[in-house]
Amino acid sequence: MARRFITLVTLLAALVFGSASAAESTAAPSQLADLLGSDADDAFTRALKPRDFTFPADHGPHPGFRNEWWYVTGNLDGEDGRRFGFELTIFRFSLAPTLPASGSAWRTNQVYIAHLAVTDANGERFLVAQRYSRGAVGLAGATARPFRVWIDDWEIAQQPSSDAWRLRASDEAFSIDIELTPLRPPILNGIDGLSQKSADPGNASYYYSITRLQTEGALRIGERDYRVSGLSWLDREWSTSALASDQVGWSWFALQLADGSDLMFYALRRTDGTLDSASAGTLVNSQGIASHLMADDVDLAVEDTWTSPKGGTYPSRWTLRVPRFGLEVTVTPVIADQELFTTVRYWEGAVDVVGTHGGAPTTGRGYVELTGYAQ
């Protein structure tokens, strides 16, 4: 893990102090978990105890922490019934707790990386693009009032005089331009928003979700445009360290059920393949009431796997049970190959859900992220 961490830090440093092309030539795909270890500078702020969240201010940046992200995923339908999934994630990383003295406006300690992915279920295609930039001279950044986070012309931004957000990102092969309207207020994960990731008190994040956002807009693949609508999910975390040295990655589930309930669960995985006791989640019922889930509350069984053509094997179908709430569902990827090769290598994609909840049949859709399964 140490070597991969150094590789990614070398990439980020090249982006800030050198050129993007130089970074591309020296860096290989790493794992997102490598940048979340506990060996951070002590001058960074850490998530040590619950805090008071304030909205909309907490949608904005938290520069005292080493890293944070704005993570939006969703399942959309075209007017012709065509099925899509999407992900737009913007990461902020600090290379150092303070900005080195310099007279240059280009000098910064902040790096932003963004991943855009679209799943075309009918066409069995998975499209991926990436942007990265230093957080200087307007190239990338984040503000709280009004809320906006961006890299170049990719952005997640609050609409004027509205609670809605606009999400825009365009690549040569595909693009997305959608409006997100929250159907629920932010849900605090963990204990009052403090999400513990290992036994070490400092290995934690501040973590909230907006589990349902009505989504409308446009999606383009190649030369074809689609009007789309559906539901999205926002995950927001900021931290300085999260993972212990014996943790290698996670399986994260964000599931929206047809009965109006939502489930988030992250299964943290140790280097020996066992489930870490810090794994946790949140179940939101149809009235919007959230319940904290601990590792023992959830039974997660892998039912199938998918082997990447580039090497590495990922889980590819699961049975997920939460006996305390009478929930038992099968989670299946919309297509098997939803693997991203960016500055980090991971699998993240749209899934379908079918099962029972409280003794009644239910269906749903969602997103799953898998890290640490492939080098």
C-alpha cells in the first residue's frame, strides 16, 4: 500500500507543481483507499467527535481536512425507455496543510480530480472520462455560498434562488446535463454524522447523504441526445484519515427501493478478506426516518463474481439481509463490466434490486462501488 500511496501522491504533486502530461507519464492506476490512510500530517484537522452540521454551508469545502468528495450517482430512463446509470464524482485533495509561500497565483496545495461515467444498459456500454487540475487561478475549486464545485467546465452547482443543483460534464464521446432536486433533507450517517472507519479514533469521516434527488435533463452518447429522468443519490464525506493499515478496501451500496426506503451500507474489508467490524450503514424508511446500522445488523453474501479482462476479480451479485428490518434483497449489476481505469482503479456501477421488505415484495435500483479488488 505504501508504494501505491507514493505513486498517487507523486501524481498529485506533478499536477500542482508540474504539468499534467508529466503526471500522466509517470503514474499508474492506484486505489482510492491508498490516499485515505492514517499517515497524514498532524497539522490536518481530523474527524474525532460528532459536530453540528449546517446546510447549505456544509455542501461547500472543508479545507482543513486532507480530502473530501462530492459523489453523485443515479439511475435514469430515456423517453424511449432506454436505461442509463451515471456517476459524477469530484475529489478534493490537500498535498499539505498550508500553502507554501510564493508570489505565483498558480501555486496551491489543492488538487481536484473528477470522474464521469455513464452506463448504457441497452447498448451494454460503459463510458468513462476523467478531469484533474490544481485548485488555482479558477481552474478548479469549491465554494459554499453559492454552492459550487468544479473542474474546468465540469461542475455541480446550486441553481439560482433554488434548492436544486445543476450537474454538467462533457467529454468527446458523451456528456450529461441534469438538474437535481432533493426529495429528502440530508441524512447524517454514522453517529450524528461521524462515520468511524476503523478502531483508531482518528480514522473517521464526517459523512452525510441526500438519498433521493429527482433528476431531469439531457444525456448524450456520441451524436445521439436523450431526455432523461430518474433518481439520484448524493454522498458527501470529508476526512484526513479513514483506513487502518490492515484494511484494503470496501464494498459500498446505495439502494433506493420502490417502497420509498433507502439503504446505504459499506462493508470494509481487511487484507485477509474478512469483514471489518467498523462496517456500517444507514436505513431510511419511507417516512424519511434514519436508523444507524452496525456490521452485525447486515448479512452480505456474494453470489457471483466477474473477472476483469485486465486482471482482478470483483463480486458481481449479492444477497443482502437486514433481519432487524425484515429486509432481504438480491443486488445484481445492470451490466458486468462497469470498471473504471482512472488515477484510481475501481468498479462502480448501476444495479437492480429485488426481494422483500417487511414481508412485502419490493424492487429497486441503486449503485455499488468496489475498491481494493484489483491492483
